[in-house]
Amino acid sequence: MARRFEIGMRQLCFALCIGLGAGGMAPPAAAQGLDAESCRATRAIVSAAIKGRKAGATPQAIGARLGSDEGGVDARYRPTVPPLVDLVYKLDPSLLSEATADQFESICLSRQGE
């Protein structure tokens, strides 16, 4: 179980790196340039996607809601929504918890300045 959790967290961190790079906010390699605000914002996206998946919403519905003005995601972080939502929907169901979102933020914060 711990190994599966670790693999899931690596997947989330990789998605963050790709998402931020696609949004022009940071290079895609190793989440360079992340700050606490970015980590908090992307953690909130992961958390919302987890809640949506657990509630039975489709990834398209969650992505559309989070990507809209009513979604609560700052416009500069909206490019990270699709890769993070897609990844959450690929995670093993055992990883669908706030602990996963918390761990995601911790990993993100640990990558600062790389």
C-alpha cells in the first residue's frame, strides 16, 4: 500500500510539472520555480478533483467547473487543471483522500528551487 501511495504521488508531481510547463508558469522539468502559492493552488485543484471523482462526476465536468470563473481557481493556474484532473482520474481508488492532496502539496513544496 505504501509503495502504491508513493507511485501515485510521483504521478501527481509529474502532472504538476507538465501542467505548469504547459501554462507557461514554469519549465516542465522537475517543477522548477514552484513557490508556496503555486503548491497551494495546485493542491486545491487535486483536492477538488478527488472530491469530484469520489462523488461520481466525470473528469470533463470537474475540469470544466474548475476551469471556469466560478471554479475558484485563479486564472494563472487554470492551465494546470486538465493534467491534474486527468491524473486524479487515473489514480487507484485507494489514493482518493485528502491525505493524497496533502502529500501532493508536500512534494510540491519540497521541489522548490530545483
